[in-house]
Amino acid sequence: MAHESELATGASTPENMADKEVLKTARTEIGRRSSRGRYDRETVYQILDEAWICHVGFVFHGSPFVLPMAYGRQGDQLVLHGAVNGRLMSSLAGGIDVCAEVTLVDGLVFARSTFHSSVNYRSVVILGRAVLLEGEEKVEALGAVVEHLMPGRSADARPSTVQELRATAVLSLPIHEASAKIRSGPPGDAEKDLDLPIWAGVVPLETRAGAPITAPDMRLQIGAPEYARHYRRPGRGHEEDRLPI
């Protein structure tokens, strides 16, 4: 198992990485509202590191599926995991094409018309083929998923047993062919609507951590650790970052 500091979100990203942009292809290039598109890895990684859940799209026996999944990031790899006998893991391990997507919603945009009303968001789409991980790579990748969701937990929690590892499939998806798209700021109303007696603005949205709730079957008198009592995600989404209305 890698040391805790090595499992921190995105910790294996090279600081002097030569390839500072993801691959922009006909499949990932933003068409509509192209000015909102981003292809630099810094933006892509910031969004991935702040979100919790990705949605993975794939085709299984001729039928399309999109499934939510907790994930992690190891440098330029997105780590996916699930039951070894599940349709998603068995399909992806076979080398099929996959699309992974994450979205962060930052606010509701109230325009003077319903047509111009919108949502402030940050999203990432990744296309590629996932690779099945085994051995120590698998263990370290699972640790990256834990640290992505619960930073600091790897040092406290019991490691997975051999049986638990056998029941879990871990896949690595290269963050290579990808794009980010961002919408921020106030509504963009039509000039003819600006004098209408209708309020316009943004209602900021954010996800906050509440106070930890101790499990009812706790047999020892142990308080919640610091990382649970003061849980925060990296990036935006805190009081000081609220969008102005």
C-alpha cells in the first residue's frame, strides 16, 4: 500500500508535466458555446478532484448503459472500481470504449425569460478504454479512490482483505481524450428584455458537509477524527467562494 501522502487526490501528477493539455478530437471538441470549452489539464483535474461521482457510459450486449460510480484520480489516470462480476466491470475490462463524465453545479441562473435561464456548472467528459489493474497497482489505485472521497481515511481504516480484493475490479482510464466545459456568471438576457419588471440573477448552489453522525453499533468510545469533523472538498464550493447575485 502506498504511503498516505502518495494517495492524496491527484498527488502523482508530475509538476513539470510536458503535456499540459488533453487531446482535443472531433469527439471531444466543444461545438455549441465553444468559448466555454477548456482543454488544459489544470482545469480538467480541478473539476475531477472536487467532484465525488462520475457517470460511466458504455454498451453492454447492444444496449446503452450509464451508471454512477465513485472514482479517484492517479495523475493522468481516472480510477474506476466495482464488483468483479458486475456488467460494467466485466465489460470495461474486456477493452470496450467508455465515456466518463462528471458535473459540478454551481448555481441556478434566473434570466428574465425562460429561454435564457440556465445553470452555472463545470463538467468534464473523458473518452477512452480502461485497463484492468492487478497486484500492487490495484491496491494503490483503490487507496486513491478512498483518499479522493475521504482524505486521511486510508491511514485509519482496515485494509482490504485478499477476499475483498478478489471481489473488486479496479480499472484505470487514461485522461487523454477529454474536454471540460464551464458556464459561470450572470444571465445573458436579450436587450429587449432588460426593462421587464422581472428579477434576474444567480442563486448559488453548494454542497456542504454536516456534523458527523456516529454509527449506532460503535462499541468503543471513539470520537470522529479531524478529517471527518472538518470535511471539505478541494476547490470551490465554500462560503468565501459564493457567486454574487
